[in-house]
Amino acid sequence: MSSTLPPDLEGLDYVQPLGSGGYADVFLYEQQMPRMKVAVKVLKTEGLTPTIQQQFIDEANTMAQLADHPYIVQVFRAGTSDDGRPFLVMKYYPPPNLAQRARTARFSVEEVLRTGIQLASAVETAHRAGVIHRDIKPANVLVSQYGSPGLTDFGIAGRGGALEELDEDLGVSIPWAPPEVLFGHSNGDARADVYALSATLWQLLVGRSPFEVPGGDNSALELMPRIRSNPPPSTGRADVPQSLERLLAQAMSKNPLARPASAIEFARSLQQIEQEERFSRTAIVVLDELGHSGDSGRLPGQTQDRTQLRASSGSNPRPTTGAPPPPLGQPVIGGQLSGGRSIGHSGPVPIADGVVARAGDPAPSGPRPDHASGPRPPQSSGPRPPYAPGPQPAQSSGPRPPQASGPRPLQSPPGGPGSGPRHGSGAPRRPGPRRWVPIVAGACGFLLIVGIIGTALALNGGSEGTQTSGTGGATGGSLDSAPTFTMQVEDSQLVYTIDYPTYQEGDRYLVKAALSEDVIDKATAYGVSEIDTTTGTGTFSQEFGSASRQCARVRVQRGEDYSPWSETKCADK
């Protein structure tokens, strides 16, 4: 059986090819139970040596050892097919990978910083397990459907050390490899991986590898002298801060000792730039010495045992020296947001006196009540959310008025109205106008909303208005027709060009691709990231791989609405 054909694997149904490399092919299968898509990496039989087989086994064991990390591709199982080919069954990440995306779109500085910190977390985790990746590059970083990177291809990973340990030449990817590895002075170590990670981030910013010359000779013979002798180039982007330019140049230094000593040191420097640029902070996800997960990337000035503000039942929260949590908007990792922040909530919770709000946090809307006087309302004995949603001003030691998000009925303390908490000189608290403020305010707000709605209906002639078309995912406009598209073969690439006559800004093009029309329904739809918002034309390129034929269909997504799928077209290599 040809090694380019997918093997028959028990419990798996073949769907389509995903890609092909020097030693292996990758195919998309559907697992029968539980039903889900998986990627299967299969070694080619041509040129298969004992060393390559051992590397494949080592890759399976290494990825299984690191599989719990959120930014390392998970391996489900490994084995040998009936025709004798070793295979790995891995978590499926839809295209494009970072290399494919970098060819057609520029990454923002914020996304590059976030991706760099996440990948550095994965690399640091591997290093702490004694594993050097040795082949970090954009093509070896997959992206999940939720946008998280996944480091893969530990095929030539090793423990580093002397060259004599290798029976054969070490395979490297030249454009991203450090000079000491290219010219045989090292097998690679932590600093070599930092170099390759920095070169990867540089490519995300620029669209090509650091020492590649646009339109020039970029063969291995030309690249290697540049990597050995030329200084790391600037990205040339005006929006890239100088601190990031300096860090990338340092991490790609010819002298390994001049680079950051570890991946976590590199990640902390990236976090510092995030802070300088006022971007959302990305967590460094590694295990500490006790095996606990969390954000190990503390910025300067942060203590190791950072106190978190918690409100316990029946007591006032204590002050904390840490800053209040920033706004939400990132996934949760290990009980924290991926930015290293604790999870907030939407309701108001009083916090301790004297807590200082961090500059840049959103201020609460509406006028502030006077905290100098007035009775403190009874507090609920139930559990309260752990954090306030934003900054709170320092308050006096006097009583505070009720804080509520809407009108609530007044409640008497146990024993009747006269037995409530005492205040001031010890006299019983007497009901006054303040206690009715929430109810009156709520009623006024309700009447105001009713008036606004009535006015709007009157202006519209009392009829229900239709939703108009707009931008940013609006659902207006017609999606009755399918988009049109072309497929053009350029070298080993298949280039799609998609158009839609009623395109609106915010629309998304989805593509399904497969080897034939018969299996295209099972293919995964993936989004096209490069769209000209002026013309509505979307472009996307895909590796043809080892297949001789590729079929595809496209559709438009607008908010939660979809157009029909286009007719299926096929292209032959």
C-alpha cells in the first residue's frame, strides 16, 4: 500500500488529508465512539529508518507526558497500522496553522504578545520535563476553534547535550534555527528554543522568516550565512514598540548567553510589554514546584503570595494590596482568567475601606451616594461573589447607604422592626425616607423605560420595526443566495477567491474542503481570515499536500445567520 494513502484504523473513519511532511502524512479521521474528529499522523514507509521510528515513539511519549498543558497538542493513542506504519491519534485543530495565516494576514501586536506568552508557557513546561523541542516554527503551531495555540511536532525533540548522542544528522528547520544548531555546535537547549520562538513571533509580525529576503534567493545555502552573520532585523512596523523590537533581537542573538535564559524569562518580558502597552494581561500557565497550575509569570513588584480579596459570610472583607480585578473577557484557566485575573461578577459588592483603584479601570456609572452619613443596611448572610466588578473609592468609617442593582423589598430584622441593628448613640434605627429611595428610584426607572418604548412605537406608527442591516455581525440584509468562488492552483498551494454581492462588514466566509464531493459533508468548515472589507472579496490559500484533487464549497455567516452552501467545485493538481 502506498504511504500516501490513509491506513485502515480500527474505530476510525477516514475523512480527508490534512498535510504532508518529510517523514509523515497527516489525515483527518472521525472517531466512531465517542464521535469526534481527530488528526492522525502516519509515518511514510519510504526512507523509514530505525532512528526515525525511534523519534516517532519518543514523540508519542513526549506529547503524552505533556498532554495536559492547554497549549500543547494532546495525543490520544499511538499504534501501528495493519500495513506496518506507525501512527499517532491527536486532537484535531482546524486550519489554518500559524504559518498559513501569517502568509495572508498580519497579526496585531497584542495577539503576537498573547500568543508568545502562551507558547512560552508550553515550551517552559516541556523544558521543566527535560524536553527540548528543537523545531519551533509557525507551521508547528496549530490553532483551536477557540483561538488557542497548540504546539505540536515533537518529532526531533530531545534532552539536549553532546552531538555524539545522535546516530544521524539532526533534522532542523533552517529559517528558525539558531546558528549554534545550524553549524553543529549544539544539539539545542532552552536558549535555542527561545531563539526559535522569537523567530516565530517575528514571522507573525512580518509575514516571513527573519532572514528571508523578499524576492531574493532564500535557499538553505543563502539563508545559513545570513543567520550566522547578519544581525537580527527590525520588523519595520511602526506599531511595534521598541521594547518588543529589542526583546526579539536579544532573543535571536548570535551568542546564546545573551538571550533570555529560559522560556519563562522570555514570557515575563513579553508580559512586561503587555503592561507597557496597556493590553490585557496574559497568564503564564506552568506548574510550580508543588505541581500546582497558575500564573507563574509575576511582573516586577508582585509578591509571590498575592492576597486576593474575598468577602466571607457575616464579615467585612479585608483590604488587599493587590489591584482590583480588570474587566472580564478571557477564558478561565485554573480558576483564573487567562490574563491571570480572578473572576469578577456583575453585581455590586462593597469592598474594604482604603482599597486603591488602579489607574485605567472603568469607573462606575451614575452619581456616587454620600458615604459620610446614613444608616448601614442589613447585609445578607448568604455567600457573596469573591470580587467587586471595578474600582471602589475609599470610604469613611461611617455607615453606608444601601447598594443595589434594582428595587428590593425592605426586610425587617429578626424579632420585628424594633429589634434591628443599632446605630450611632445606641438609639433604635428609625425608618426614614432613605429606606424608600431604592423603591422610588426603581419605580421611576420603570416608568421612564415604559415611556421611551411608547414613544418609539408611536414614532414607528405603532408597528414592529424590522432589523436593519449593519456591521459587526448584524443579521440584516439578504442571505438567500450562496457566495461565488474560484479555485486556482499555484505551485503546491490552492488559492480560493470568494465574493458575495451583498457582503456586509462583519460577514465571515466559511470553507469546507475535501478530496471528493462524496465526503465533503463530513469536512470541517473553517473561516477565511483575509477579507477586503471594501470589496467583500475573501482570499485563502491551502496546502495541496499529497492529494491530486481537492473539492470545496463556501457559505457566508452573518451573526447567527448563514447563507446556503455554494455548489461544490473541484481542482486538480
